[in-house]
Amino acid sequence: MMLLRGAWTRGRRLPATPGPQRRARPGPRTPLPQVLCVKLCGNLQFYQSHFYGTVVPPDEVTVNYRHGLPLITLTLPSRKERCQFVVKPMLSTVGSFLQDLQNEDKGVKTAAIFTADGSEIPASTLMEILLMNDFKLVINKVTYDVQCPKKEKLSMEHATQMENVKSLVHRLFTALHLEEFQKKREHLLLEKIDHLKGQLRPLEQIKAGIEARSEAKTSRLLWAGLALLSVQGGALAWLTWWVYSWDIMEPVTYFITVANSMVFFAYFIITRQDYTYSAVKSRQFLHFFHKKSKKQHFDVVQYNKLKEDLAKATESLKQVRHSLYLRMQGKELNGKN
């Protein structure tokens, strides 16, 4: 006889179970609570990010401020790693930020920044201006909406003080590093002048040859004009005194003079220049010079540009050396005093 577990009935005895004794089927058991154990391997300091209250989506681009500088966090497309870029708002531009992004991840083929309404932001825009409003970052044709935290607007007095501090820092930097900057600039200008002279040297040789041949051809043309006028004068004299009389040749000489005047006037209409011998010579010289330049493949535009760059570099070098000379004179006077 088996007793069933349960409440005990006072004063009553349970009857015996008839027939052969059988084991009672156990009732349904209450399931025990299961506990999932997670084991962290390695140093626990690398798992600190798992205990934050909010988790940032892996593909979201965030902007935070740390020590007063903006910190842009994004996921690199190739390595799928979160990377942080520290931005200097007053020095960095949109172009420099995108270039840093491409240098960090070679898988970034195209990168651009647009406003919230879809207008592209130029590369020369300062990051300080960009971070004033929300924008869109497009990396490899994937668009990320970036929300910039709003900064508290400075009061007019605080803004004026900041501008004064910036101006003071700029003046101090200029005063402390001006001489070093001028010496470095002098060195760069000397290198640039040497490079330009090296490019101009072969062009100068070609130009000298073309100028010599053009000058010789122009001189021959002028001498041919003088010979033509001499022949014309001799022919008129021969016709006047040996063949015909002055009464017959006078109208001829008149019409010859009128024809010459018409030729000179036509020259002015075509060239918009007065008919002077120096102007005619210069024009004919340039005509021969450009004609021979095309035959010898001499690039006149490149030559003129190199000459202009050389003149500007030389003038800048004179100014820098003049400033250095004045500073040296001032130091000598201060030393004597």
C-alpha cells in the first residue's frame, strides 16, 4: 500500500489499492530556472564598452566633443572598424577631412559631404562652419546622416575676448617665428628660381635662334622696300626727263602719291596701328617669329608663363631679403645701444 503525497486527512484511513501493486506515475515536474553562464576571456578592461547604457549602431557616424575639439567617429568600409578623427575646426577644411579619411582607408574610393537639403559643400569650407548644422556624409555611394550637437552660443563680450586672444596669439607667433619663416621662404624661392631657370635654359636657346633668323629676314625685307622706292624714283626721273615731259608725268606722280596714301590708310584699318617704320618692323618681326616658332614647335605661351613666374619669384625674393636686411640692421642698432 502506498500513500499519495498531499494534504493529510485527519480521522480517515485511505483504502488499500486493489489488485497488484503498481508504481504510481510521477506527476509533471516544475521546470527549474536555467542560468546562462558567459565567460570573458582575457583582460576585462577590453570589455568596458559592453557595460554602457546605450549602444551606438555600428554604421552610424557620430560627432562628440572631447577637450573642446570635435571627435567624428565612423566605421571604415574596408576593415569594418570604428575610427575616430580629431578635427581642428579653425584649421581643418572639408577637403582635408575627406583626404584624411581616404588616407586612413584605401577602400574609400569616393567621399563627399552634402547639406541636409542635398547641396554639395565645397572642399575649402572650414570644419567649424560645417559642424554648425547637420550634414550628410557620402562614402562609396553610401549616405550617412550626421547630427551635430548644438553648442552654446557665446555672448558678444565672450566672442570679442576670444577674437582679441586669437589676434594676440597670431601677433606673438609672427613676432617669434617671422625671421625663421622668412629664411625658409627665401630658401624655397631660391629653389623655385633655379627650377624655373633650368626650364627656361633650353627654351632660351631655341628662342635666340628663331630671333636671329627673324631679324635677318626683317632686315632683308626693309632693304627690299628701300630698293623698291629707289627704283620707283629712278623710273619717274627717267620718264620725266628722257622719255616724256613734266606736263605728262605730273598727273602720274599725283596718282602715285594718292595710291600710296590709300595703302597707308588700308594698313591702319587692318592693323589698327599707325604706319610708322618702327611699328612696321616690329609687326613683321613678330610675324616671322611666330611662323618659325610653329615650325620648330616652340611653345610661346609656356615660355611667357615661365618668364612671368620667374619675374614674380625674383621680386618676392627681393622683398624677403629686404625684410631680413632691415631686421639685421635693427638687431645691430639694439646691440650697440
